[in-house]
Amino acid sequence: MMTSNLVRTLTLDRQFSRKPSVYLARALVLGIVVVGILFFSEVGFRADIGAALHTTRFVVKFFVLVPLACLATIALFHVSAPVESKKSLLGALFIPVAGLLIAVAAELLITPESVWLTRMIGTNNTNCLSIIPTLAIFPLVGFLVALKQAAPRNPALCGALAGLAASSIAATFYASNCFDDSPLFVALWYPLAMGIVVLAGYLAGGKWLRW
């Protein structure tokens, strides 16, 4: 019997009251709701949100973060299965990353070199590094609890994707508060903040999701 067939058979022997995807879907919805409540009660939109919506740099943040959150979540559903999916979506995660790199290149072309460092450092880097991981805690924990009902083939990878999905959701909310819209800022500080959550998910998944 091939390894994949053996794993599938062992998984079928394990009794689930519901499919793991149902738990993940519930964790996703609950995580978004909790993040939304915390964001709007403790952080909120930036004061000039109306004007910001008419600027390219502000909108670009969501053209990167929303697809990333969607792709990371879909990929998480795929890798939660004990047998590796034939339709891996991990490569698709580079699409929003490529979009951000294009935005960075455009920023470098249209702005003077003298302001590059200023825009990269920004004024909200501390908030970015603290708010995104804090908001992401709740969907991350929800994903990990849901994944415990599954049988992921690669627990650490699954945990890392849970961290990426959770932090992308949190970053999408935070982006509507952040006054630093430059792609240079987004390309530096957002990945650092999200990386904290991804690393936490990777470590937690490696220990918590073993079976």
C-alpha cells in the first residue's frame, strides 16, 4: 500500500464529528469578527480615511493584503489534509508579493532618493509591530484549535500558514489606520510584524498539531 493510501486509510479510521474544514471555516469567521470588534473598539480608522480612499498608495495596500489573506487562508485549508493536495496554492502566495514589489519599484522611480529612507522608516513602525501581532493572536489561536481536529501532513507548515492567514487578516484591518502608505514602509514593517505571527504559528504548529 502506498504511503498516501495508508495515511488516507488511517485518517478515515479516526472519527470526526465534523469535517476539519468546518472547524476551520468557523475559526475564520470568528477570528475576523473578533479582530473587527477589537480593531473598531480600540484602534479605528485613521482620521482622514475619506481622503485616503482617493489616493493610490492607500488603496495599493489593500490590493496586496486582501489577496494575500485570501490565498493564505485557502492554502491553509488545502494543507490541513493528511494527504498532500495535488493543487498546491503555495506558489500563488507570491502573486501579491510580486504586486508589492512592483509598487516599491514604482515608488522608487517617482520619488526623490532623498525621501526614500524617511518613507521607509515612517512614523507608525512601532504601532505596526505591536498592533498586527496583537490582533492576529485571536484568529491564530482559533486556526490552531481547529487544525487540531484535522490531521495535517506537515504540522509546522500548517502552523506557519495559520500564522500568515491570521496576520494578513490583522494587517488588512490595521492598514486602514496606518498613516504610512508608502510601499517602502509596507514592504519593510508589515512583513516584520506578520513574520512574528508566522514564526509563532510555525513553532506552535510543530508541537501542537503533531499526530
